[in-house]
Amino acid sequence: MTHELRPGERAIDTWTLFYLPPGGGKYNGKLTVTNQRLLYDAKLDASLLGVLSNHLVEGRLAIEKDAIEGIEVERKLFSKKAMLTLVDGSRHIFDYGAMNIDKCVAAMEVR
């Protein structure tokens, strides 16, 4: 199940990465960044408990770009993260592992 694009909305690119929601957990899935939103389709619970039980999920998340207050990038050897703060104060983290996250962040900044 994937997200439907709205009239005038166009996909910029898609990445397979981890999502760490504000309430905890870790999910593996695909992030599609459009000119209006960030659309995440979770496929696997990548937390330790989820991996041990091979737990599949079918979760979807949509973040309006207008709701993004700030984006911070954290670069460590095996973890490149985009940390989003939304206007409601919540923090959403997208982790691309050892891969370069700069193109993903640049797409997030396009309005």
C-alpha cells in the first residue's frame, strides 16, 4: 500500500531507510519526498524485539513540509541521520545508516 499523490504534488526521490518515531521504536521502509510532503511506508519493525520475532508492519506516515520547523543532520561513521522538528515540537528521525543522507535532506528542504 502506497501513498496517493495529490494534484500538483510531484515525487522528488525515494530512499529505503530507518524511521525512529517520537514515541520510540525503529522501522525499516521507504521514504518518498515530494514537493509538499514526506511519505513513509514502514515494512519491518527493526527494533530488537521486532527483528527477533520477524515482525512485519504496514504503517504509513505523512508529514507536511509546512509542518517542519527545522532539520538537523547528524553524521557518524555508520549512522547518517536527518532529525526533523515539527511545529508541534515532535522529533522524527530518518537514519540512512552509513550512506550519505545529503540528497535526502536537500529534497526535504525543497518546497
